[in-house]
Amino acid sequence: MRIFVKLFFMFTAVLLVSLNMTINTEASLSKPKLNFGQIERMDIITDVLPEGEKVVGIAVKYKKKISNVSLSTMSYEVNALHGENTAKRTITKVYANTSPELSEQGKNGNFVIIELDKNDPIAGTLFYDFRTGINTRLPLEYTVTQVKNIETVIGNNIPTTPNVIVNTGEINLIVDDFSEKNISDKNGNFLNYRLFEPTNTIEKQPLVLFLHGAGERGVSNDVQLLANKGAVSWAAPEQQAKNSAYVAAPQAAIGDWWTTQTNINLLLELIETLKNEYPIDPDRIYITGISMGGMGTWSLIQSHPELFAAAIPVCGTGNVNLGKNLVNLPIWVTHSADDTTVPVSGSRNMINAIEAAGGKVVRAEYAGNLGIDAANAAAQQLVNKAKDTGSHTLYSEFTRGTTPINGHFAWIPTYENNVMKNWLFTNVKGQ
């Protein structure tokens, strides 16, 4: 009897387990999939604007093609964590696309692009430490929640979900096109640098060397591209379409200056290395730099004017005693009248020194916050004046109180000006 009872309970237990498994299996089959299962990845999109790098969008990749008309700015919610700062980001545009790219118009595709307000207080990716004067890139974490139903192209509903999607990676516009490299000397001194290579590598191409300011020093090998458009503006697709070129952006170490002999030698070695490894035209090597990089630009062109075809030193200063070395080199100098970091006298004195040595100089003063067309027109007037007078030494001074953000930021109206950038490439050594 005891054996019978024991067997009865064992059979009952097995039956209940089997029944429970069947019920759970049926329940799981009928349970709707979470949205997370329909998404393959989510990447944040960054862009370097005149004021620095910002997170400007998000690309969400779905496993199925999404109907563009089913999307709106109310479809998602985006929250950001930049370092220790958290905030909700403002969505300005939502559309489907066939690739993880920003677009003027949406089209059915596997990607949903969420564009974000560039003026959000938390949009920027860099932290500037006023104690050290150094920029660093913040760790970024973004979450996306689908808060409205959307549809696939065949009309299937993708319902909302409380789950949030954390960014898988990043798409850094233009910056991703720069490879990471470094160069060193026999004494162990080194420079990290970024290099952009044009699509046309059959014919010899120009080289643009960009020297960053003091705030971008370090070993990260990224902030020299991110803090402003001094490097990336030359690599932008529309610029490359007009003036194809290699673009090199080295990074000085914290505490270093471009004007030290060690860094001067490393920069010269960098140029020679690039000339040997890539099809670079030795008659079209250009240099530009801002603030500390403007000083480095003056230092290099004063000591080696024969190496460069033209230069654009921005808000820098040089050695007026060597102005005589620059009489024959095409130079376009820019500075803001109310620069309190590097006084405008630094550029004025250098221009005057070149003129005193026999160089023909043309000058212009106009606002740094002009619209694109007006700024290009003002720059073109100076170019025309230079042609009429036979001058290749140009000086643009931005009037007091007009330079965006800060009187020191003369690089904003400089690198946003197409006439200035086009002028650089019109200069070829020996012509």
C-alpha cells in the first residue's frame, strides 16, 4: 500500500510538471516580443560644429523596414548622460532611412534617425577645465524609449515598450575619416596625430597641416579634431569636392608648446614622413593654426618659409625680427580686435613687420558674425584688393564685440569662410 501511494504521488508530480511546462510554452508563444528584440543596434551621431563637437542625432537600426510616415517627433524619448550630467534631449526631427545618416528627407528603411536640438545645454561632448585650461571628451551614454506605436512598411505594428535602448556605438561625422597615427624621434619624443586621406590618391595632392590651441593638448589624439572646425573643415565632403587634400592634425602633450625646438623638429619630421609615404605635392603644403597653434604656425613659416606654399595663422603672434623671412610667402592673418587671451597686437605687429621688410600688405576690418554670404563677400573684397595691388599678405580683423562666443574665437569666422579656404589652395610654390 505504501509503495502504491508513493508511486501515485510521483506520477501526479510528473503530470503537474508536464502540464505546467505546456502552459508556460503556450504562454511564451502568445507573448508579444519586446521592442528591444526588434532593434539590432543604436548609435549616437556626433558632428563638429564651429563651437565644438555635439551629439546631433541617433540612428536606431530595426530588423524590419520602417514606414517613414508612421514616425513623428513624439515617437521617441531620448535621455543623455554626459559625464555626470543627465538631461532629456530635445527631438527636432524623426524619419526613416536606408542608412545611418542624417538626411533632408526620410525614406522607408531599416534605420530610424532621431535628430536632436544642437542648442540643448547638454549637447556638447567636451568638458573644459578652467583650472587646467584643457579640454577632455566626456563619456557618453544615451537611452532611447519608443513611446508611440510605429509601423513596418507592410503595415505591421511595433508597439511601445517601457524598455530603454542604450547606445551601442558612435558615428562621428568626418572625424571617423581621420586615422590615428604617431611619430617619434630618436630621443623618444613623440607626437600623436590624426590623418585624413582624400579619395584621389593617384595624383599628387596638397597637404594641410593644422595646429591646435593650448586647450587641446594631451595624449587622447581626438580633441584636436573635436574642439573646433580647424581640422575637420578641410576634410568636409563639400570642401574636398572643391579642394582635395590630405589633412594632418597633430596633438601636443600637456605642458608643451608648438614653438619648442623639439616640437618644431617633430613637425618637420611629420611633414617629411607624410611626403615619403603618401602622394603629396611638395609645392602645395599649407599650414594653419589657432592661438598656440597660430604661434606655432608663425614659428614654422619664419624658420622654414621655403617649405610652405601659404599659411593662415589665426589669433597668434610671432617674432617681429623675422618678419623679413615672410615677404615672399602668401599669408592670410586673422584676429579679433577684442581678443583678451592673445592680444590683437600679436597679429598687427607681425603684419607691420612684414610690411616694414618690404612686403605689400592689404588690410580689412569687418564683423565676425556676418552671415555666410556677407562674410564671403567681405573676404572676396580683400582678395580683389590684394590682386589689384600685387599683394599676397592679407589681414582680416574682426571688429570688437562681433566674434561668436568669445573674442578669442577668431577661428570661427575664419574656418567658416569659403573664400579664405579657397584662397589657400590658389597658392603654389614657384607660381
